[in-house]
Amino acid sequence: MMGLLALLSLVAGAAVLVIDNRRRRLPVFAFPLLEIDRWSLRQLLIASFLTLFAELAFIRWIAVEIRVFAYFKNLALLVCFLGFGLGCALAQRGVKMLLSPAVITLLVALVRAPIPGRDRFFELLSGNLGAAGDIEIWKTGLRWNSENFLVAAAVVYLLLFLLVASFIPLGQIVSRQINLAPRALHAYSWNLAGSLAGIVIFFAACREMLPPTVWLGGVLVGWVLL
């Protein structure tokens, strides 16, 4: 169900983007840029909250959906940090506000796509990445298959790339707002407050046993507020 909703949202969002860009005589899939030129505490708090909440949500969600990420949870963590760090490095550039929700929707659509054999395919990813004649761990087997390995590596690379891309705009917003703040240390304190709030709210969502649909829906709502 979540995959079907993600696919429908992706198609609807792409249609709106294409129509809007054609009206403004822009390239078909050009994302509008947001130039951040003034200090906004509200924007800093929401972006800081969203960074930690989305990070925890993605680490938990993707580890459940795809076994190889359950073995290497730190990999998803590092990838999220990489995307945020790239955003900080690109703070002076215009922020593609629609990039992150579009990438998130695409990621969910790929992982939860309602197609036959999806679960089996993702289940075999770890085996295809780890099988070799001198190792047998996590039931990867002993037979090496180069074609299966390349397909599995390409899928994992795509998923990691989408995770990186989804955090770049957040890094841009947080870094730019801290740079624009009258007092950088004061802004950094608010950044920490928003981040802690993201951790606490995600903990509360897990405590209440809310499903991943609520987590990822909350991430998209956060982008709407931004």
C-alpha cells in the first residue's frame, strides 16, 4: 500500500512539476531554486528537526526492508551524514526545495514497489554481494556470480545515492541559516535544540509503535512546512 501511494505521489508530483516548468518556459524537470538571503529561526528549527528525524526514520526503515542494511546499519548513517555534509559545503548555492521530497518518494516507490518478486529480490541482495568460494556468512553461499553481484551492487548504489541526495537540501538550509544568524553560536544552539526534538519525537513514534508510513509521511509534512 505504501509503495502504491508513493508511486501515485511520484507521478502526480512529476506532472505538476512538468506543467509548472512549461508554464514558466523552464526545462521539463528543472527544480525551482530557493535563495536563502535572510535569517529565519523557524526555518532553522524545522530543518534541524527534520534532519535527525529523517535520518533515524530512514536508518530504521531501510534496515527492515533490505537485509543487507540491517547488517551494516552504520552505512546508512554515514550516507545520511555525507548528504548533509555535502549540503553544508554547497550552502551558498540555491536550494532545490523539491529535490528532497521527490527523491524520498522515489526511494519509497523503489523499495515498496507493488511488483511480483520484490521481496525475494531484496532478500537476495546480501547473498549476491557476499557469496564467494572462501566465505560463507549470513547464508550467502559459496557460489560467486558476477552478473548477480553487479546487479546487486548497482541497486545498493542507487539506494545510497538517493539517501545522499535527500539530505543535501537540509544541509544547505541549516548551514546557510547559521551563517546568516546575527550570532552563530546562538543559532547553533537552536540547531541542537531542533535536532534533539527530532530524536525525541522519533523515539515517541517508536514507543507508540507507529508504522513507517507515519514516519515517512512526517518527513514529507516537514518539507511542506519548510
